[in-house]
Amino acid sequence: MNKETTMNEIISFAKEKGFVFQSSEIYGGLAGAYDFGPNGVELLNNIKAFWWKENVQKKPNYYGLDSAMFKHPKVWEASGHVGGFSDPMAECKNCNTRIRVDKELEKIGVAADEKMPEDEINRLFQEHAEEISCPKCGKQDFSDAKAFNLLVKSNLGDFTSAGSDPVYLPGEACQGIYLNYKNVLDSMHPKIPFGIGQINKAFRNEISPRNFLFRTREFEQADTQFFVEPGKNKEAFDTIKAARWQWYLDLGINPKNLRWSQHDNLVFYAADAWDVEYNFPTYGFDEIEGVHDRTDYDLTQHAKHSGVDLSFNDNGNKFTPYIVETSMGLGRVFLAVLAEAYQREELAEGDERTVLRLQPNLAPTKIAVLPLTKKDGLPDIAQDIYATLSETYNVSYAVSGSIGKRYRKADQIGTPFCLTIDYETKDDNTVTIRDRDSMQQERVAIDELPEYFRNKLS
Ligand code: ATP
């Protein structure tokens, strides 16, 4: 990103270039929900694939999972979500706008969070009443802060509308992993320590969804839960924390835009908790992932509520494993990747371009195949090349407009290579390949293209 890049610029760009659209836009939009467009879904899938490869497939003691989103109602009681998954909410007495009090306090530099007792947060709220205004009408007249539960209910299986136990949408992705811990033990017979990873959706009735993809009511999480013998959790935590930092560097994030932040105020069962924060344009540093030492809380709770033994038997040594969790929000990481890669550049002679400097593995399209003209059989050669390369890569094809304009369009969505078929191609079976970042061009023989891209894109 450039120094002066704002989030509004990224949001407009994301819409204009088919990355992210507001959900239900033709009906005026739905707060807290977004759709990923043609380029967005490719980028999102590439981020997920990279995460899955590094965190599940390349680790011999990690197992993948994809659990159903609907779960038994008791799951959310055992996890503590029915009783305690809430944020402190207050309502403007003038216009009924709801605010999240801990976040409003944080904005004015007061240390507050959603885990504080209600009387404590209200004390701070009153103390700073003159610094917090309604974002809609500007008045400073609010109700007291009250805990507002974030779980989203569904009416699944409730045909009488008198059901007593609602089936909730998942408030977090990790519960599916705890529920399948025993299934993984019984089917895969892992040795301890081992991990389970999954990417799954989560839903939260956020009081004020805002900041584009940063705080939505529907989002995706990529989670790993690592099961370790009690006493070995601290060492596992440190190793996992270091690996997560490295993953972000490998994703192409500049370390100067990343930092760790340790939680001061832990939930009662946690032994340690750190957030990875990214320096977003306009918003500044904020959380993109949490790394948590959850002790044996989750398995103990589910064992108690289900009546099923969830201990691990390590050659006669029986214990309930501790869990070290990593939980990454995909929407937030997608936004970080987009902001990081987005660049406006001055070129020679007053020319300018916007380029997404995405790593090739993340780029929505890897190669743009461009016949120089619509005539003289050039499109036929281009179509053949397209057909071959698209077996392996996501390749685009464009025949209209000047070649310079087509290069600019490819740069804007981060396509690492443009491949041009011109009149020389007809003579010597070579094409021009232009590199997105250096804008340098070279001639490559058509039959060497598979090898060329294997080297460049592996
Ligand atoms: P916050 O304090 O910002 O509300 P959190 O601490 O509640 O976040 P976790 O429950 O630890 O978040 O969830 C793990 C990850 O899921 C977060 O690091 C974030 O990337 C993502 N996440 C959580 N809530 C949202 C949301 N409303 N919209 C988008 N992503 C979210």
C-alpha cells in the first residue's frame, strides 16, 4: 500500500474490480454481510489453500476436518456461549442507535474489553460519558451497558415455533473440532501431541458491524486446535506462535505491519492469549488472529455435558489434553492481503498504474493471454495456448482494447504474467511474456511455456 492509501480507496477498488460486494446490494444491502466477487473468490480460495497446505497437509500430526455448521443445542451450553458469549451494549436514548461500549471506550484510549464485569464497564462508561457520542445523532445520552448475547438462533427443526432449545448458528468454528476429537482418535489413532484444523463459517450478532470485512455478522475462521499433555502446553504455545508469525511473512505481509498483542484480561479458564494484529489503512493495528492456551476447559466441559469420556490414554497415562488454539478470521486476513498488495505507482512520462503486488500463489489469475489483434489468426494461436495453460493455472483471455490497457487491467488484479501473441509468433513460435512487477518483457518459445511457468509459479 502507499502511505496515503485509505480504507475507502481499498473498499471502492474491491468493488470496482470484482473482489467484494455488499450482500443483497440491489435491496439496499444487509449490514454485516459481504459477497466475494469473481476475483475475490479466487483470492480467498488461494489464501485458504495456502493456509490448509501449511497448517494441515504439511504437518504429519495434523488432521483436517469439515464439521456441520448446525450442532446439538447443548454444545453451546457446554461451551459457555449460551450463558456468557456477549458484548456490552448501550442504546442511545434519543435515536435508539446501539453501541458496543467496550469498543467505544477503547477508541478514546480507555482499557476495556467485553470480558469485564457489567458494573466495571458501567463505571468506566459513566466516568467517560462526556467523551462518547452517539455515532448517528451525536447526543450523549445512553442507557446503561447490558450484556448482549451474540449467538444467532435458527428455527431448524422447530416446526411448532414453540421449541425450547434453539439450534444456533456457530458462534465460532472451533466447537466442531472439540466435538470430533474422539472421532479423530478412534479413526486416525494419533499419538499425542496432535492437531486438528478446519475452515468453517461463524455467525455473531455483532452490535455494530462496521469497518467493511473487519467486523461482519457472518465470517469464516481458519482454526487449528493442538492437543497436548498438560505441562507441555507452554512449549507448544511458543512453537505455534512462532509458526503463525512466519506464516504471515510467507503470505507476503511486511513485518512492519504486523505485531503481537498479549491479552491483559484472560477468560477464567485460559492460561495465555495473544493476538496477531495487522496495521490496516485508516483503522490502524487491529486483531486478525488469536492464539490461545485454552487449558483443558473445552474437553472437560463437553465430557461433563455429554457424559462421554474425552480423556486421552497414553500407554496407561490417562489425562484430558490441553488445547492450544489458533483462530484466524479469513475476512480480516483477506483485507490485510489486499491492503498490503495494493499500490498506486507513478510511471515514466506522467503515466500512472494501480498494481496488486500479490504473491503469485495468491493472485486470482496467474497469466493473461492476449492476442495483439483480433485478426490474422492470432486469436486462434492464443486460444490454443489458453487451453493448454488453463489445465494447470487460472488463466484469463482478453482480445479487446490496446495492449497497454490490457496490461494495466491485468496489473490491477495482480496477474503476475501477461502473455502476448503477435506477428513474430507466426514466424518463430515465440510469445512475449511481461512481468507484472518489473514490467520487463522477454520472448519465450511456445513449447517451453509449461516449463517456464512451472519455474515461475511453483
Ligand atoms: P474482536 O475482539 O475483534 O471482536 P474476538 O477476540 O472476539 O474479536 P475471536 O473470537 O478470538 O475474536 O475470533 C478469532 C478470529 O475471528 C479473530 O481474530 C478475527 O480475525 C475473526 N473474527 C472474530 N469476530 C469477527 C467478526 N465479527 N467479523 C470478522 N472476523 C471476525
